[in-house]
Amino acid sequence: MSKLDKLEPKLNILVAYPYLKPNVIQFLKEHESDIRFLLDSGAFTAWKANKTIHLDEYCSFIESLPFKPWRYFTLDVVGDPEGSLRNYNKMLERGLRPIPVFTRGEELSVLEEYYKTSDVVAIGGLVQTPNNKGFVKALMKVIGKRKVHWLGFNRKEFVAHYKPFMCDSSTWASALRFARVDIYDKNGTSYHVGKDDFKTLPQPTIARLLNLYQISFARLADPKQWKNSGTGNYAIEELTCKSWVRYQIDVREKLGTNFFLACASDWQVKLMHRAYQFWRSK
């Protein structure tokens, strides 16, 4: 375990407001000493579901939480930069200190205005949009060494080069949908495997990692273990969470970046926490 994590033993977890059910809140409260919790407004999630999150409702929720989030985002308005700015200013007037969200397509003057009142600005509109890599390159020239959070953008080579203050990912959950997983080794290196790769004995590198991860070949050779149980009981769930948490720790140790894993249920948070405890015991 790195010196940094010995000094600051935190698991970086992001949960969006729509997913913060009482059981999730209770678990986060019980483990606030070792979870660095980042609250997302869930505006994009609500927008996709054709629902609306009201500003007062979101603010009241933050104010009523039984613990203080490490950070939380403003309630942005998808497709309405002016509405996002109004919400941000209203939250400031209310005494809250959210992370503002600068969305691709806005004038750079808006970005500069946000930096006047916040030490970190989140960048939205990066997920599955045309030429997002080129946009990040151009924007980082403007941002420079200032603190930034990339919303949903976490390409390894970009994180390694720019070392953003924060970024997040929900990509880890795709392994549970497609029964394929990247087993993280070190220094940005992962090995992509699926259940068919365990019909025969694994290559020495994979065998070494399974031994490190303390997950048996026999479990992974069982096709039934390559499913999303929704409880965290299957081998692919354990392997996926251990892999992403190990990557998160490595990114923080080597780059100083807070890499957040986006979770949408209590069992996902619990399994990530279990994985973090596993690595901390090493």
C-alpha cells in the first residue's frame, strides 16, 4: 500500500442523487472514515429517464444528509447552460459550495467565471461525443494546472498525461453485462479476459494475478460465476471490483488523481468497499 493511502485511507465512491436510497446512505455513514464520497446530482440520469430534479429538493437533500460528502456537484440542467449557471449561483446563495459543471459548447468565459468561486470545475459533455479527446486536449491547455474533474472521461493515457485532480467511471459495470473483465496489474497495464479464456489453464501472467487477487481458477472456470448476481456473490463481480479498486489506488499513488467509481446500489458500494479492505490488508 502506498504512503499516500496509508496517510489517507479512502475509497473513492461516486453515487448519483437518484440512487442514494436509505440503505446506501446508512452504509456510507457507517464507513465515512474510509470512504471519500462524491455526490453527483443525477441530472443526466434524470434527463435520460424524462424526469426532473428540483433544485430545492436537491439542496434540502444535501443539507439533511447525516454526514458531509467530501464534495458534491451543482444541479446542472442538461442542454441549458444558463439554467446550470442559475442553479449554481442559487446554491452558493444558499450557503452550499458545489462543484460547478462546465459543459462542452459553452463559452470559455463561463469556465473562467466558475473558477472565480470554486477551486475545481467539472467538465461535462465528454461521454460518447464526437472528438471528445481533441476537446479535452484543447481545454486542458486553457485549464493548465488548475483543478478539474472529468465527468465520465477516464482514458488511461489521458489520465496519465494530464493527471487531473478528479475523474470518474461507471465503465467497471460493463464487465457484469458482457462477462468480460480487465484484470489490473500495475503501471496502467490490464489484461482483458472472458469466461472462454478459463476453459483451459490460464497463462502464467493471469495465474499470477489470480493468486494475487485470491480468486481461484476453479471459480472462474465455472460459467455460472460469470453473471451479475446483483448481490456481489459471483467471481466476476469480485474480480471486477478488486481490479478497479486496485487501479484506483495505483492512480492515486502514482498520479495524485482522485479516480471515483460510480455505483448505483448498496451492494455495489459494499463490494467496492470489500475490495478496498482486501487491498489495504496486503
